[in-house]
Amino acid sequence: MKEKIKVAVIGCGNIANSAHIPAYMDSKNAEIKYFCDIIPERADKAVKEYGCGKAVYDYHEILDDPELDAVSVCTHNDHHSKISIDFMRHGKDVLCEKPAARILSEALEMEKVSYETGKILSIGVCNRYSNSVNKIKEMIARGDLGEVFHVYASFRAHRSIPGLGGDFTNSASSGGGALIDWGVHYIDLILYCLGDPKLLTASGEAFSKLGKDMKNYTYISMWAEDTKNVDGIYDVDDSVTGLVRTEGATLSFNGAWAQNVGVNETYIDFMGDKGGIRLQYCGKYTYYTARDGMLIEEKPDYKLNGMHHDEVIDFVECVRKGERNRNDIKYAVGTSKILQAIYDSSASHREVVIDN
């Protein structure tokens, strides 16, 4: 087992600075050798701020560095597949931010290369490291809910379209809107808790409504506002609804970056014949059941863990040991199949069979 690994961070934007870099800096078993960004100022700033590493502006320059063990890919969605594959083909393990890719074919190619080269490819669906989520997974496996027959997810916000007119709302860059940006986390979380069941069919509709008139879009605050460009492109879904059938439970969801209802609702309901759970997204959960002729409601209290941090730390350890982890690309492909099927169903207005 390698004592200490050397890593590169590819893309020095928000997710790199809020999650990946701090975790690497906190790990005694990792050393950041490179900060890479096509915007030189970002890479330079990271070197100065964190007091380590070298700034590079083209990732191709470091592909063949024999000292480099692994990379975090923290770029826009349209570069995930290409950069991850390039590094794996050059012998590096990869932690790639979610979603795995814009479209299913790209995710499948990433999986193929990962297993051909034997290199680790983990996808940044950090909820698999949430202590709330893992407790729910344990409860389902133990039978506390009985048969889980349906799971419902709500990821709805009032008016929260990110970076209007920029990469977030350009399907060529992002692959989609609210579904692929927010829904990917909810769908992956559900599949993880259910033990990654075999997928059967999906039906859905994706709507691009509230953000189309970008110059007259009214909002209080906007995520990634520094990338806003109202003369840019808006061709993604700002709301979505869907139904997925698996060999076990069915999944249904309603999601919205933007809706004309001024309430944010972000939760997941696990419905079983013996008990049920409502998980507040990124929060705690409530367990409901019946016992001794009484209706029971339990609200465990505990300290939430830093799931982004724990995800990166686990990736470091997996690279050191040469082992794949719970975020392996083979699981992310299942989520990508659902995302693709929902978008295809919306385009055709028909239910889609998911190919396994």
C-alpha cells in the first residue's frame, strides 16, 4: 500500500474549493501536486491560497507525470468523460464530480475504460457517505421498513436557476437542467439505499418554462451568478417529473430549479409495508411505524458528518489500497441510465425500457 499519494485538481472552481481541495489538505495521506484550470488566475490563486502545488493551465501537460497518482475532475459536465478517460489511459485513478457525464454513452465509455485499464473511477455522488443515508440503508436491509414498495423524491425550489444563460443552462455543456444537476443526487441516493436494483422502465416529462425569457426572469438570488449571461443559451429543463420501475420498488419524483410556488421542498420518502422514513435532504430523518397498537414517530438526533469530506478521504484510501469504493462508476451508470431514459421519454412522450 502506498504511503502517500500525489494528486492533481482539474478545475479550480467552487466545488474544488469547497469540497475537494480542503479534504485533500486535511488528509495526511495525500499531497496536491498540481492545480489545473483553463482560467490561469484560478490555478494561480489556488497555489497562493493553499501554499502548495504548481499551477498548470492545460491538463495534457501532466498526463505523463510518473509521480502523479490520482486526479479530481471538477470541470463542467461536458469535459468529465474526456478528461477522466485521458487520465485513466495514462495510469491515473480518478474522482470525477457528478454527473458522470452529459449522456449515457459517455458514462458507458468511462466505465469501459475504467475496467479495461484497471484504474479506479469514482463519481462524486457524495450522499453515499452521509451518515443519515447510511443509517437508512441499514434500516432497509434489516427489515425495519418491511417491503419498500415505493420511494418518492422532491427537489423543488422557488426560483433558483443557476448561472442563467451560462454553461448550467446550455444543454451542450451540461446535458440537462434540474434533473441532471439536482436529480442525479436524489436518484443515486435512492438506488444506493435500495441496493442498486435492476432497472426496468422510466417515464417522465421535462419542462423548460420559467427561464426561457431570461431578460425578464425574476429571482432573489442565483447560484453561480458570476456565470450568468442573459444573451446566452437556455435550452434545459427547469422542472421535471418522472416514474421509474425497478425489480423492487418504484421511484417517483418532482423536481424544479424554478417553480411558481414559493416553497422549497427537498426530501425523500421511503415507503414500506411495516414502516416509512422521510429524509430531509442533507439533513436528518424521521421514522414512522406502528407498534403495540400505537403509531410511532421517531426522530433520532445526531451530528451530521461532512459527506463531501468523507468521500474524498475514502477516495484517497482506495487509491492507496488499489480498491474500488461505493462511488464506483458501475453504480453511477445506473443513475445515468435513468437520467437518459427520463429525457428520452420526455422527448418521445412515451415510457422507455431501460437496457441492462
